[in-house]
Amino acid sequence: MKSARGRNRFLVACIAPAVILFFIFMILPTLNVFRMSLFEKGAYSPNETFVGLKNFKMLVSDTNFIRSMQNTILLIVVVTIVTFAFALIFAGILSREKIKGQNFFRIVFYIPNILSIVVISGIFSAIYKPENGMLNSIIGLFHKMEEPILWKGESLVMVSIIIAMVWQAIGYYMVMYMASMASVPESLYESASLDGAGRLTQFFQITIPLIWTNIRTTLTFFIISTINMAFLFVKAMTSGGPNGASEVALSYMYGQKDAGLYGYSMAIGVVIFLFSFALSAIVNKVTDREPLEF
Amino acid sequence: MKRKLLCAILSVTMAASLLAGCGSDNTTEQTTDAGNDVTPGTEEGTEAAAGNAEGETISVAAIETAYGSEMWQEVAAAFTEQTGINVELTTDKNLEDVIGPSMQGGEYPDVIHLATGREAALTEQFIKGNMIADITDVLSMTVPGEDVTVSEKLAGGFTETSLTNPYGDGKTYLAPMFYSPCGLFYNAGLFEEKGWTVPTTWDEMWELGDKAKAEGISLFTYPTTGYFDAFFYALMYSVGGPEFFNKATNYEEGIWETPEAQQCFDIVAKLATYTDPITPAQANDQDFTQNQQLVLDNKALFMPNGTWIVGEMAEAPRADGFKWGMTALPAVEEGGDAYSYTWFEQAWIPAGAEHQDAAKQFIAFLYSDTACEIFAKAGAIQPVLNIADKLEGDNVMFYSIYDNGAKAAMGNFAPFEAIPGVEVRSVFFDPVNSLVSGDMTEEEWIEGVIAGSDQMRANLK
């Protein structure tokens, strides 16, 4: 009896530091975001006034915010689909097929993930340069251009950011898929090929169902990381321009804080928080399947 | 038992490492402090003054711009020598990020040198929040080490603008610092080579634009839309004079539907059609130097800028025979006034600062001959009388712009309570990017300006 109580006390003592710190540095700030979204306050001013849901009402009519949210959703959808497809295909090829230099490709695909976003933004800014940038120079070889293509101009800037983000993300997800593909037993493929299943059928009937739990996890990752990465890319590549065309939700939130609207930017934070939570939950629900055992 | 012991050790280690995490904050702070002392080089000044009776220490935070940060170290040292007040100096290119967090915690530097118009808009936030100390009495203070007052030294007009007196109550809150005439910068060498003359009216400007186009040169480019503020202010002055400017910058009702305003919009919209088409794609904080490069490469003729451009692009490659030239904005009609906007930075004391009196002395000292000379060496020109003698190089030509007939335009848009999604730059100037790329029409721009201006008026301070 005594030892059981002592054991419990010991467990509490072990967990306490982590719980306390987690509460102070994670839970409390998050709650504070929700609280601040109901206030009006400058980032540096000590005074705050309670305004209820006014910040949220203004959000609905703020066209700049709506545009930044649209851009965020566009990025989440397109970047997720494209990266997902490429990562899955590459992972399938690299783990199932025998090709020369497999390790080389593995490393090459993963390298963008090691680079910092600022470096990647620098690389892509150079690629997208209107005059003597790499992309325009290559296109110029095949097709005579009257005017340079403005990759960071208003109409193409989102496409340019998508390309950079996909390039950056593929390696990471590819490695994740490869890891779970490696654990699929070889015997399944053997018996499938004896039954006359082709490679594509094997991929869709064996590989994908067996790594489904992993795919579900990565879909949540996609949502969270796209929201976060988009901010970094926008900050380092376009600063939201031209004329706000590449503004995303987080960069808009950051800008509003600078404009002296701390409460308002916290309201944006709340919207993003709820949005990403809800989206992850929906995706999780929709992709729910009976887990397969092998 | 053994396992328990192991668990205990592990948990203690974890707790300790977490605490170490907290503790490292202090260490960083200490190292930063030490770093501050070393980098800005005030340690000599601080030590030298430590023996003095005053012994008070003020903290000064100054933005590091194209002028560099050494001049601040020298000025701080000179100030300590003169008054015995120690200076703890912080300089950084992203000053907002360095001093911002501690200010949010209620700890303010005593003097901040940080101009308005920066992206983080820290100074604007302090203006909007009424968090800047009134420094009107500094004007009548004697400059430390001299026997004249600050206002006797200051050049005329600088303490009468809405930038220094943001609330229009006759009180000065921000001290004018480093001024720079803004105008259109161009390659004087190219003009000589081609035998072109610098246009004095907008009609001549368009003519020149057509001539240049025939040779494959664009008439105009701009670094970012942020540079349009100085441009637009001068334009408003040259179109409608000070009266129109004051009405417009106070968002008077219907002001944007007047013929004067229409003329301003027309000129900018027409200029957009003469702008190098790749400009908007590079008009961001990362790529703006590539737009400036267009002028150096003779791909565009004019860009709005300030005198710091010479230092900023000093290392950049350039066309043969390149020579900086600068002109005021052309007049709207033959014989009309040409204006050049006088851009200047601001130094101010946060209302929450601890050592207000010493801080005021420091600001007064910034106008002393000693300080002005130190600043001038780095190319930063204080708005004091008789500064012309201290000018060197290209600056002689730049700062003589007002002697050559151009009028000085000063002032800015009146501050207003923060409104979600509505800022001066995003309403007035950012759309120029869309005008150039053709994604927006002049009418849409004007509509946006009127709508934004209405909201600003309703929220005027």
C-alpha cells in the first residue's frame, strides 16, 4: 500500500515538470490568443479595451483578409495534391523498382528539406528573375519572348510560390512513404505477381492500402506545414506583393500586428487555428478506413 | 529499485535541462548586453564616464541604415564625454525585432531613433497609441557644450510638420533627424551622351519617354511602392500647392474628387504606362535593388529615391560613364513650381522611458556641431543651419536642389487610429503595382483611395 502511494507520488513528481512547462508555454499562450482576440490593443500599448466579437465581425468584411485566406486555401489544396502525388510516385519507384543510383536520388530529393526556407527563397528568386533568370532563359531557348515572363508578377506569383513549396516538400514526404513501404512484406507482392497483378495494380491494391495510416498522418502534416511554410516563403520571396496578391493568412496576420492591431491579428490567429483544426479533423474523418494488417 | 533510481536520475536531468532552457534566456541577455557594449563600441565611453559624478546611464536604440552604425558609437562617446551621462547603445538593421519584445514587456529605451514609414511601423504605433513623450521643451534647451538653443540651430520648418507634431496641437513629439531631399534619380552621363535635357514639366517628361522608348529604354521605374510616398507628396504640392496638400493629407471630404487630385492620379497612371514592365515583379523588399539596377544599367531613366541611394548601390555594377543625377519632380505646367520632398528621420523618447531628462539632453546634443560633424562624415545630414559647408561629394549636388529653384515639400498623411486592412501604403501606393501590370484601372484605384480615405477621416486622431 505504502509503496503504491510512494509510486504514485514518484510518478507525479516525474510528470510535473513537463506538464507545468507545457501548460505555461503552450496552453496558456494559446488561451491568451483566444482572449486577446476579443480585445483592441496596439502591440506596444499597455491599454486594452474589451470589444467582444467586433474583431471577428470586421474580419468578415475585410477583403484583404478574405483574399489572404483564399490564397492559403489554394496553397493547401494544390501543394498537398501535387506534393502528395509526386512523393508517392517517387517513393513507389525508389522502393519497389531496381534503378541505378537509388541512394543518389534519395539524397537529391531530400536535400531541399535540409535547406532553410530563406535559402530556398533566394534560389527561387534567382530562378524567377525576369531578366537572365534561369527559368526565362530556358524558355527563351525554345520560344522567342517579346516580354519577359514575370514569375513574381501579380498573375503568376501564386504559381511561383506553389512550385517552390512543392519542390521543398517532396523529399520529406517521400522519405516518410518509403519508410512505411519498406515494412510491407515482400511475400505479398510475390503472391500478387503470381496471380498476374501488374505493377500498377500492386501499387494501388497492396502498397497504398497498407501504408494508409501513414498517408492519413501525412495529410494532417500537409495542412499544418503548408500554413506555416507559406508564411516563410511569402515573407522571404515576395513580402505579400505585388499589391497584396501573394498575401497568405499568417503573413496578413503579421502585417496587421505591425499596423497596430494586436487584437485584430489575434482574431486572425484564432480563425487560422480553428480552420486548421477543423480541416484536419475533416480530413481525418473522411480518410478513416479499417486498418489493414499484414 | 535500480530502475527507480534510473528513472529518478532521468527525470532530474530532464527537469534540470528544462530549467537550463529557462536560464539560457538570461545568458543570452547577458551576452547581448555584452555584445551591445562591444559592437557599438561605447565601452570606452562608458568606462571613461564611470568615474564622473553624473553616472546616470541612458539606453539609446538607433536603427542602422545605409549610414552605418559607427557614427552612433562616436556620437554616444562624445555625449558621454560632454555630459558624463553614460550611453548604452543598441543599433541594428532590424531594430524593431531587437527592442520590440522588451518594449512589449514594458521596458523602453530612453531614446529611439527610428523613422516612420518602415514596414514594421513601430514609430507609427507609438504615435497612434499616444506613447511618445512631449519634447517641446527640448527646442528651448541649450545644446550641451554650446551656448545656443536647439531651435536656434534647427533649420526652418522642420519642427512644424505633422511628422514632428503628429497631433497638430503645436507640441513637438518627434525630433527631426537626418534629412534627405527626395526626387527623381537618373544617369546624368546617359543624358549627356544622348543630348537629352532633364524635363522640367510633365509634358516634356512624356516627350522624353517616347524618345527613350524608341531606343528601348523605359522612362520610369521604382524600387518599391513605398517610395511613392515622397513622390506623391511632392506631386500633390506641385499640383495644388500647400493648401491642397494639407487638405489631402487630412483626408478632407471630397478632396479626391477635385480636379487637382484627378491631375495627380492621371500623372501617376500615365507614368505607370511608361514604367518598365518588370518593375512590379521586383518591387518587394527582397528584390528592390534590381529595380534600382535598371537605372544603373540604362534600362530605365528615372526612379524616385533619396540621397542614400548612392551609398546603397555603391558596389553595384553600372553602365560606362554612369554619373548620378537628381532632379525635383517636374512642374505640372510651364513655369509652375517644382517640388522636392524633404524626407527626414525621427528620434523620440517613449513616454514610458525611465530617464526622460537625460534623454532630452541626448536629443539636444544630436544637434551640436560635434554630433553634426560625426553624422556628416557618414553621409547623414542633420537638419541644422549652415550644414551646407560640411557636405562632400555627390551630396553637394543633391542638397543644392533647393538652391536651384525647387521648393521643399514637407509633411505626411495625418495619423489615424488603426483600421483593419487600411493603411496609407496599401490604399494609396501599393495599387501602383497593379496599374503598371494592368491588373487594375485608374478608376478602381481612385475608388479604393476614396473609400480608404473616408475611413481614415473617420478615425483621425
